[in-house]
Amino acid sequence: MNRMMAARDTYLPYGKQWIDEEDIQAVVDVLKGDFITQGPAIERFEAKVAEYAGVRYAVAFSNGTAALHGACYAAGIQTGDEVITTPITFLASSNCALYMGATPVFADIDGETYNIDPDQVSRLITSRTKAIIPVDFTGQPADIERIMNIAQEAGLVVIQDAAHSLGASFNGRRIGSIADMTMFSFHPVKHVTSGEGGIIVTDNEAYYRKLQLFRSHGMTRDEKLMQRNDGPWYYEMVTLGYNYRMTDLQAALGASQMDKLDRFVQRRKEIAAAYTEAFGGYEGIITPRQHPLADSSWHLYVLRWDEAFINGGRNHAFDELRSRNIGVHVHYIPVYKQPYYQELGYGNELCEQAERYYKQAMTLPVFPAMTDNDVHDVIAAVLETRSKLLK
């Protein structure tokens, strides 16, 4: 059997962390130090991310979901409000609105970029709308300048879910420096990792102070916020917060990883370019299209399989590639299809473009530690699968 027909001997996941000796040493140094939580590594990590994003403030959280929850709190979202977001995202992008008692409203995606469609956002704004949570799906920034203009005209807060887009930019501006608040994720499959972790960056000092309180039980030792002060040991709980703190172990790993971010993003771009060149022009498979102002950091590479040309469509292609040890995945099931959302009364086929996308989408492996042979294996397996299933 030739290389084109052969399955890999080992499984190639769609994403994976890359940890080196510098990262390990950074964590060891914390373990040998005085603080493994609530110590100075947190502020160092926050400062590094804020500087990279080009903003004044960053607040680290235990994970990206907690960070989005905190951003909704800081934005003043409450029961009775509506929050517009996309259905093609991980659950946290809309769940964070539910946590605050608000109602998620799903705007359809752009059929070309797979990001939230600003025209659909405009159509869905009501007197109850409080915020927009655009998601930079796959690492390609949403049309954030248009969304900011829409939000400013309507007096809305924009919380950019940039879990996929650390290292990306829009119209020459780094993601993190445009929206009112921006969330980055540091889960192991993301661009850099802290194990688990998330962060909110912002230029708004009021949001910054609220985020700090929210992640730490609503507790403060700041005399300006307290009603009294009984001594250096004293603290007060001034609002209802959560224990969403990041540990120094996580922060040390994240800070070390940040030093490698640009290199990691460059490798992702190289892999994505190789895929697009290899698959372009083949009937039945559709490569991702990019907004002319967006510079993606390529967290994911989504290839669509057109069932009009491919026997069994995406599902058969998925099974075939998995059988060859290519760890393809699907990102994402439209959120409103989840049983919990169905119980809340959402329609099962709410967004036309999202439905069409979901039936065809498949994520290919993309991560910096992939070798050129790994990339070749993916390309060969995809083209052979297409040939085998072509009608």
C-alpha cells in the first residue's frame, strides 16, 4: 500500500499543547518559591498579556468561562437583559449571559467567514439588549469595527470572545485593543496555555476594578471601597463574587508560553496556508475564506464537505479520516440545539447559515508542534478520502 492510501501509525489530534524545558522551569521556580497562589506571578502574567494586547489592564481568571462570567458582571448584565452572540461557538459564550439571568439571542453567521453577521446583529437589537458577545471563530477576528460602531450607536457593551484569536489582528489593530472587554483562553489546545486559564483585557478602569472584585469573592482591602478598617488584617466583602482566581503555577506557565506566542502563531499560519494551497479548487471541499481586514491566528482550520458532491457528506468523511488516525473534529454544534437551550424554548433550526455550516464542517489538525510529515499525512488523507467518496 502506498503512502497515499496508508493510515498513520499514531493518532494525530486536532490540537495539542507544546511545553518545553523553559516552561517546566518556570513552574518549578514557583513551586520552590514562597507563593503558589495569590502571589506575584499573577501580576507578571497579567502585565505581559496586557502589554501584548496593547491595553492598560488585564485580570486573570481560573478559566475562560469564568472570565466571560466576570465580564458580564462588569458590564452590568442582569435579569431581563438580552445579549446577542453567535450559535457557532463553545457553550460558554452564551452561558455567561444565562449566569447573570439574561437571555442569549443568537444572530446568524456570515456564510463566508463563519463569524457572527453584523447585519443580523443590527436586526436583533431591542430595548432589552445590553451587550454583544462576538466570537473570533477559528482565530479569524469577527468584523469587530462594524460591531463596535453598531454597539456605540445603540449604547451597548461589546465583550469580544477571543478564546481563539490571541495573536490575531483586525485592520492592523491587535485583538484585545478594540472591544470594551476581550477574553483570551489558555486551555491546552489554544495558542499558548496555562493549563486552564482565561483573562479579560480592557482599557476601562471601572471594568478592571469590578473584574478584580468578582474573581475574589467580592472581597477587598482597598480602604477607598471599605466602610471601616480595623487594621492590616481587615477586609470587607462589598459585592457577591466568586473564587475564580488563577494560581501562580498557571500564571508562571502562561507567562513563559507568551514568549513563544508569535512563533506558535507563525507555524499555525504556515500549516493553514499549506492546507489551503493543497485543497483549493477541488470540487466538493471548501476551504475557509478570510475577511479582507482580518489577520487570523488560526486556532482551527475548518474544511467543509459538500454533500452534493461527497457521498455521505461530512459524516462519512469524518469516519474515514478518523479511521486513518487523523484526529478531525467538529466545531461547533449550534448552541441552541443543546437540550438545555431547547428546554428554554429556542428553535431547533434557528439560524439558516449556521445550520448549513454545521452539516458540512470538519476541523483538521492544526498545532505548532505538527511536523511537515504530519501536515503531509493530513493532506494525503483528505485528498484520498475525497477521491473515495466523490459522487
